[in-house]
Amino acid sequence: MRFFSDNAAPAHPKVLEAIAAANRLDTAYDGDEWSRRLDGAFSDLFGTEVRAFWVTTGTAANSLALAAFCPPYRAILCHKDAHIEVDEAGAPGFFTGGAKLVLLDGEGAKVTPAAIAEACGAIRNDVHQVQPAAISITNATEYGLVYRASEVAAIGGLARELGLALHMDGARLANAIASTGESLADMTWRSGVDALSFGFVKNGGLSAEALILFRTELADEIAVRRKRAGHLLSKGRFLAAQLLAMLEGDLWLENARASNAAAAALAKAAPARLVYPVEANEVFLKVAPGEAERLRSMGFDFYDWGPGEIRLVMSWNDEGPAIEGLAAAIAGL
Amino acid sequence: MRFFSDNAAPAHPKVLEAIAAANRLDTAYDGDEWSRRLDGAFSDLFGTEVRAFWVTTGTAANSLALAAFCPPYRAILCHKDAHIEVDEAGAPGFFTGGAKLVLLDGEGAKVTPAAIAEACGAIRNDVHQVQPAAISITNATEYGLVYRASEVAAIGGLARELGLALHMDGARLANAIASTGESLADMTWRSGVDALSFGFVKNGGLSAEALILFRTELADEIAVRRKRAGHLLSKGRFLAAQLLAMLEGDLWLENARASNAAAAALAKAAPARLVYPVEANEVFLKVAPGEAERLRSMGFDFYDWGPGEIRLVMSWNDEGPAIEGLAAAIAGL
Amino acid sequence: MRFFSDNAAPAHPKVLEAIAAANRLDTAYDGDEWSRRLDGAFSDLFGTEVRAFWVTTGTAANSLALAAFCPPYRAILCHKDAHIEVDEAGAPGFFTGGAKLVLLDGEGAKVTPAAIAEACGAIRNDVHQVQPAAISITNATEYGLVYRASEVAAIGGLARELGLALHMDGARLANAIASTGESLADMTWRSGVDALSFGFVKNGGLSAEALILFRTELADEIAVRRKRAGHLLSKGRFLAAQLLAMLEGDLWLENARASNAAAAALAKAAPARLVYPVEANEVFLKVAPGEAERLRSMGFDFYDWGPGEIRLVMSWNDEGPAIEGLAAAIAGL
Amino acid sequence: MRFFSDNAAPAHPKVLEAIAAANRLDTAYDGDEWSRRLDGAFSDLFGTEVRAFWVTTGTAANSLALAAFCPPYRAILCHKDAHIEVDEAGAPGFFTGGAKLVLLDGEGAKVTPAAIAEACGAIRNDVHQVQPAAISITNATEYGLVYRASEVAAIGGLARELGLALHMDGARLANAIASTGESLADMTWRSGVDALSFGFVKNGGLSAEALILFRTELADEIAVRRKRAGHLLSKGRFLAAQLLAMLEGDLWLENARASNAAAAALAKAAPARLVYPVEANEVFLKVAPGEAERLRSMGFDFYDWGPGEIRLVMSWNDEGPAIEGLAAAIAGL
């Protein structure tokens, strides 16, 4: 059983069905009927007018948004363990043309208004120091914690005050929504989020992520940047159809509930080992020397995550028996 | 009937079958079993050791290769009508960090050794003028002409002499191979091509193109650049599986033969209208005022291509009757 | 006698005196008293509120302005022989982060409204083609011709209509002003120029050029970009003092008149050889085989400028006898 | 009396004399006789073959070197208080095209081999994380500490082992040499330094810094990058002449000894207030609330440097009486 990543899981059958159903002649790029339905579908979902762009990776979604928010000579504030800092090969530097990431501390990869205020306060307002332009937060975080809408709103309010744009990396936003029961609207634009990388691939999708722009006036720039970065696929209908399938009947939410439930079940089985509270679909456990190896010898795969810690990520299709087996194995260490 | 672009056509059923067959848990990114088979499969196909990368667009393939060949402060020579110059939103400038495209003239978007020599000869070898680093040619060209292997070899020989890398944009290379009957090896690495953007999407694929590196020592750099540009999909197995399906039983060649045949049939029906000889799957026709509208009113769609000219692109699935109907309509103008 | 370039000439003694006079302790960067006088001095000179930045090269002035006008994904229109295209090592590509130069034809390196309109008209307004953002013209041109204010105004009007910014490379603007007798105001902002690279070094300066912003709202961005490009010298007072010395008593105009007069005298001596009318301080002459060598053997240095042509550039300190000697030598060929 | 920065001080009279002496017609750019003497003069000074480039700022020198060492997709390790990180407006990001700075801790802005090893050890060697390419250290540091040659050699050895280039920001290298009495050769190339930004402007120069390349094979690239960044001045002779004047009779060393001596005298007067040992020409003092204001009211100017600390920088021309006055004022607080 592999618990390396929710990226390793298969795609949901409905996503494949949608791809098959889209396999007919239509206009190239994003002029097809599926792509043209995206703005409306996501506007409905978020309860406000948005512009929605399909892309094939969260890295692209994140960096396209950040490049529209931050000129080459300014900075983006993010957590020091943020995916954009540690796992995207420097993509923000590439897409922005050399903007800087200012790294913040914070428990469980969560950014706080205090950390933002301190970092901005330490920057002299002159031409020698790089001035901030945007904040990026990840919900759920890289350690499986979630921001409540009120926490996002606190950050959003400060961002507005400081004249900074706010981006949310929502590679696992579905899990955060499933976890908090809060609305997508409250979690994003009502709390000051200007652009959202809305993840679907980790959540049962195949190859389509969505970049949601709440500041719709930037849509033309994003469209050009997407093309220029080689991210305007010529048969875009196959991406748009995936996203529409994920929205239909709230499949995105159903899948996230399933992976969250799997993580909760696992957490319940090993409460004393938890490095972080389990709020989404990731479980970080403390292990004694040799324990990781023993689990692996029993057929469970996962990543080591620093000394004495392992990470297990649950997927939309991890079902009861598999999780029970894993829970039992951990209990029996 | 739409003849806008081979991008508008559906994907071949075998490609969808391959996607479905790959829909199981495997390692993320390109660590899965399908992705790991690519180097071998393409090395077999080309008869030499290559490194093969899946990407989702020709734009990405082209620019990743060019960025590896050309530092920011040098130039790439290409035809003034090359796709990289006129249809990729300046992607080479983005990926290279500001390298320059030096534009060449040439019939039917074909680059000649003479044009290359003249352009390079006009560049003073000093720090004030941008020095060339690479040449990019498109086969089949943007006007549906093909380079024979011997023509590529003449360019490749000059490139070597001038110390320039040679890139081939092969968005429709399959059509060029089907047209000439020459081998992939002769058409590429044996003629001095250092990297190839090997197109599949226009030829019955869904979302996977291949970047083929003959200079394998650049593979690590390309791998990093691909990630950094947001082009390392997390479920890469769905791309690799598409490419493998296209190679199996030479489906890529079969599809190209079909679209070439459709174009040839059409060309035969209107020899006096041809703007260029029809050597691949594109047909450019001269039309008198009003004729384009009449064709459209009969249900045929296509692009105008400059004053008095239209472009019709044939696809892998354009069958006899449809082409006969179009041919008859044109004959009847 | 060297007529390679007005860059080869010495600096005017008053410029050196100004440097010596500025050699005392003051605030670093551009906080010193000389730098703080620049905005006012140039605003007076142009008869409107401007922001003036010292820089050490025309290349820096040009590219800083262009980067503020043109985002990475758009284009700058300029003549195909413009200095920014052929003699600045691709600096605009570097400073803009990969923007494209769209090259225009035109006699004597002059850009016409018709050429601009045609180039813009040929660009499809979609995400695949790079959209224009700015125009750059050079006055006096690279071939020593001058734009009259009315010609600039025609371009400026079209720029406004098309939504494009207008930049003037005024490396030899002083010569154009001396030649036309028109005012700086008419030649620049009243005719729609948004930023001007105002050259002084070729005109008797030592190391200070000025970037003049008529769109003053971009001043903060330019200030940051100047620093970021390493162009904010720590003892800026030595640059500002040079510029102030050039303005004092209209030294800039006096010097330009002298070099123009030298060129005119030479032109008068060889009217049949002129490649272009001599309107500023550059003289392009047709020479028969062997004639360039004979001139060189007599001690005159200059550049060949294409087959059968030579370029001679006059400087602020080229005095009567020297020019008479050269004129006699040419007459005697 | 201003002790803001050694940038505020005047230039040494010999530098101005050299400028005046260079004020005659010569070849433009760096083809003049002074510029052509630089490689030889600095090769003699360092006792090995180097390539020497004049530039006008340390920022340009630093970033040109770093861009040659670090591709856009890799990283440069430096201290978190390094000038390239906190005081150059993100210039390394601009010149490299988006490379990352990895920030290290260390007392007094000094980098240690242990910190480098730890940072590199924490980077997974895969395409997701940005791999290091270079190290940059500052000598004397931003807090006025100096690296001994043996310390540099320890870093240089580790750099070699890790495959990293080593750059030294020597804005105040003269002070470090004056302080340690060690040789330039030992402090740089013999200890593994690949490129050096050799500062002169803070040390009595006017506008010329030197970029010294010990890896001479990169000289052509640096020359192009310098031009492309707008840093190839057209009358380069005025920069080269400054550098030659600074080398003559070891004026650079004499000036550094003077400013070091001034700092030492001041340190001696207030040993209990020192934040760092005074090893070069900078003095950081602890002050009680109100003390900074009292010093300022007595006519001394300087920067606050964090809460309860002030920075005073001594210059080549700060003479005994002035320092004695300052020392007395501090003693009397």
C-alpha cells in the first residue's frame, strides 16, 4: 500500500468518463464548449464572478498568479516550508522574472498576521530593499493543518492594509473545506483572497487544476502568461471536461471527505504519535528507530519526513480495510 | 466540417484506451512505469540513445530545448513565419530569459543554408551585437512543405561549422516522415538535429507531446527546466501512456499517412488553386472574392490566411467522403 | 585624426571642473545636493514637470524606460537598424524579461507612422501573438537624419491612438535640436514622447546620461529598476554634477552646434558622395575600392559601414583645420 | 561630521588627477589604452593571470559574477545579512534570471563551512528543490569583521568539494587586507575564490569598481553580460584610469589603513560599547536611549542599526582630530 502522496492515486472513474465524452471535434485551445463553461461553473460555485483557467499543474497555477501580482523587483511572502519555496524548483523566480520569496516561520506551515507584519516591518522602504507585493498561503498546509475562514480573513485584512495581494495555494483546499465545513466563498474571496490555485489532481483528478481569479481584471494578463509559458494546451476540452466532472454533484467535496476520513481513522489509531493535529488528509507520525523499516517490510510505503518522522497521505480511494490494516500495523509497532 | 486545425480533431481511441489502462496507483511525477519506459521506446524508434520527455504542448517542448541551447544573451535563428516566432506568445523569450530570434526569409517557411550563412555573416563578432547560438527549423513547415533529410543535413552541417545547435520543431514531423518515406534517424540526429519537439497531439494524440534530446548530456538541465516551468505533471503516467500508445504499431505513422492522403486528395481536386505544393496535411488555396464565404455557407470551416488565401488542415480521421465533399465543393466554386 | 565615434572624443573641460567641484563629502547614492537639483533643472529645461535620472550609459537609459513601458509578454516597435536592436547586446530583452522587438523598415533609420500602422495591423489580437506596448525612435537617427517635431508628433499621435508608449533614444538629441532649431519641448513631450534617453556623453560629457520621464508616475518604478540593475552609483553626485554642467549656459547645445557644423563642412566638400543628407554630426560617404585605405594612410580613422560606404562622426571639439584637412583629403581622392 | 558611509566621502585627489590625465581622444568602450592595461595590472597585483573588468557599482560586479556562476534554476548561498540579499534591490535575481539566494546564519555576517554544509545537506537532490551552484561571502563583512585567508580557504575547499563556485564581495576587501596583513593572493584565488568584486569607491575612488575573474574562461561571457546590462561605458578610459591610480603606489592599501586606523582609534575609546570586534573600518556601538540623539545634536551623523545600536563608518580621509572629537563625545555620554 502506497501512502507516498495523493498524486500517486488513480483518477476517479467519472473523470475518465468525462474525458471520453469530450472526445469529439471542437475548437482548439480554450475555445471549445467545455472550456467556455468554466467561468460560469466556477462563478456559481464561489457565488461571485470569477475567471477560471485550466492548467495542468499546481506549480503553473501558483506561479501564473504570483507573476500577475508581483513585478520582478518586488517580493512574495510565504511560509519557509511552502510548496512554492521548497518543491517547485524555483518556479516563482522563473515566472516573475526574479522576484524574491521572503520566508516566514509558523507552526505547521501556517502563516500568521504577526509574522507577516514583522517581516514587512523589517523592510526599509527604499530602493535598496525589495518591497513586498504579495502573500501566498497554503490551505490545507504542507503539514495537513487547515486555516479557518476567520484566519484567512485576518491575513486578508492585513494584506489589504499593507497593499499586498493574497494568493492561496489550494492544492488541498477541498480537504480544508471538507474539514472545516466552511464555504468556499468564506474561505477565499470573502476573506480577501485575490487568486486561488484550486487543486483537483491530488483529489481524484487526472491532469487538470484550476486557477481561479477573483480579481477578474487580471484575466487577460493571465491568459497571455499561460500561453507564453506553454500551458495553453491545444485540446483544452479534455482539461475543462475534467474540472466540470469534479464539480458535478460536488465530487470534489465527496473525494476530499473520503481522504480526510481515512486520515482521521489513522490518527485515531495512533494519537500519541501525531506530530501535528490531523485536520485534512495528511498524517505525520513520530517513529522510533527501526519502526519505519518495519512498517515498510509489512508492505506500507511512505516518505520519511525529517528525523524520527514519517508522512502518510491518504487518497480519495483509500478504503476502510486498507486503513484499518495500516492502523493495526502502527498500533502493533 | 471543420478544417481549422488538426488540433480540433478528436484523439484516437487507442490513446484513450491507454489512458484508462494507466489509471492505477503508481509513483508520482515521472517515476511511474510508463514514464520510465519512454527513453527506451524512443531510443528504439530513433535507432540511437535518446532522452525522451513528455510535455503537454509543442510550445513547451520548443522553448525548453531552446533554453538549453541558447543563453539569455545570444540568439536563435528561425524563419520569420516560424511557429516559435508568430504563434507562441514570445515563449522563447520567456524560457531563455530574453534571447533574441533572428528572422530569416525563405519560400514556404523553409530555412536555407544560404539564409543562415547570410544572417550569421551580418553579425559582427563583438559584445555589442547578439551572437547566434542555435537554429530552429519546422518540419513539416508552417505552410505544409517538408524538408528532405538531405536538406536537414545541409543545415545541420552548417550549424556544426558555425558552432550552433540545431532544433527541429516537429509538430507535424510524422507528416513529413509519411511524406518523404525517409527514416526518423536520417531526418533528425543523423542530419545534425540536437533536439526534436516531436508532435503527437495534432496527429491523434490527446495531451502528450515528446521532447527528444539527442544531446543526452543536457537531460538533467531539461528535467529541471521542465519542473521549474510547471510542466512536470504529478500524474505523468497518463502522458507517458499516450506516447507509448502512439508508438505501438506505428500508430503515429498510420495517422499521418491518413491526414496526408486527405490533403493529397484535396490538392488533386484543385491543382490550380494551390499556393504551395501539398507535401503534408495542410492545403493552402487561392480563392476569389466571395468564394471563402460560399464554402463556409456549405458547412466547411477553415481559416483565412492572408488576402485571397485560405488554409485547410486535414486530420487523422478525415475520411474519404468528407474530403470528396469538400473537393467537390471547391471544384464547383 | 579619429572619426570613429563621438564617444572617442574627450570630455569638455567644464565637465571635469564640475566633477572636481563636487568632490566633497555628501550623502551617498542620489541623496546629494547635485542629484536633488536634477528634477528641477530638467523640468525648467523642458518647460514641464519631469523626473530626471542620471545613468552612465544610453543602453541603461533606453532599457530602463522600455522595461517600465513594456511587460515581458509584449513588444516594442523600432527600426531594424535602431541602436537598441543592433548595438546593445540585447539589453531590452534583458531588462524587460524577454519582450520582443518588432522591426520596422524606413529610410535612414527613420520610423514612419505608416510602418507602425502596418506592423500593428499585422498582429492578430489574440494570446498567440505578442501584442505591442511601445514604440522607440532615435533622434538624430543612427544614420544622422533628424525627425522634425511634427514628425515626432505624428508618431506620438498614432502611439496614443494605438495605446502604445513612445520612447525616444536621444543619444544625439542635442544634434537634432541644433539642426532643427526646434524646442526640446516640441520635440519631446508636446509631441507625445513619454520618456527620453537624453545623451550627453557623445556630446562632450564624461560618464553621465539622463533618463527623462515625462510620465512622472513611473518614477518610483524606474528608481527601483535602476538600483536593481546596478546603476545606482554610490557617489552619484559626480554624475549629477556633470549633467548640471552640461545644462549650464546651454553647453549641450553649443557642443552640438560645433559637431553639426563640422559635419556640414565635410558634407559640403563631398556632396556627390553623401549616402544620406547630413542633418546632424554623422557623415556617411560612398567610397570607391581603395579609397578608404588611402584616407587611412593619410591618418584618418573611421568605420567601414557596409560595402562601399564609410562613416565619419564629428565631435564637439573637431575644429576647423582638422575638418578642412579631412575635406581636402576626400576631395583629392 | 558624517559617518553614514564610506560612500559619502570624497574621492582621493590622485583619482581625480588620473581622470583629468585620461581626458583625451581614444578608442571608445574598453578599447582604450587604460582599459587595455587592466588585465596586466591586476594580474601583477594578484600574482596570477586574471581578467579585470571595470564596472561602476559593487552591485553590478557582484551580480555579473553570480550570473556567470549560477544558472537561473539554481541557487547561491550567502549570509542572511549579505549585501546582495539585503541591499541590492534583488539584483542577483535580475541578473541570473531568477536564481534563488539560500540564506545562512552566522555571527557578524560571517559564513562558516558548517553552515554551508548544513544548508546543502538539507537540499534533496531532485528536480523539485533548487540545487546550489555558488557561494558568496563578503570580506570585510557587513559588520566589519574580516575573514582570514585560512577561513576563506576552508570555505573554498568545501565549495570545490560540493562543486560550487566561490564569489567574494570585496567592497571593503582593502580593509580586510590592511587588517590581516595577508596577501591578496592568499585571500582570494589561492583560497579558492573564483571571482572577486574588488571595491574601490568606498575606499577613495570615484566611480570605478573592479570585477576580477580568476576563472578566466568566463571572461567572454562576463564581457557580454556587462554590455547587455548597460554597464559598458562608452568612455571607459575614465574608469580604467581611476583603477590604475588606486593601484599605483598601493594607494588602495594606504587608504584602507587610514580608515581602519580611524575605526581602531574609535573602538579604543569605547571598548564596552562594541557590538562586534572592530577589525576593519566599521564600528557598531551599543547606545542607551537618548544617546544617539545627543551625539547627533553634537554634529555627528550616522545610521541607527537595529534597536540600541548605531553604525559609524570611517573613511580614507577621516583624520585624527575628527576621530578624537567623536571619541571624546562618545566617552562623555
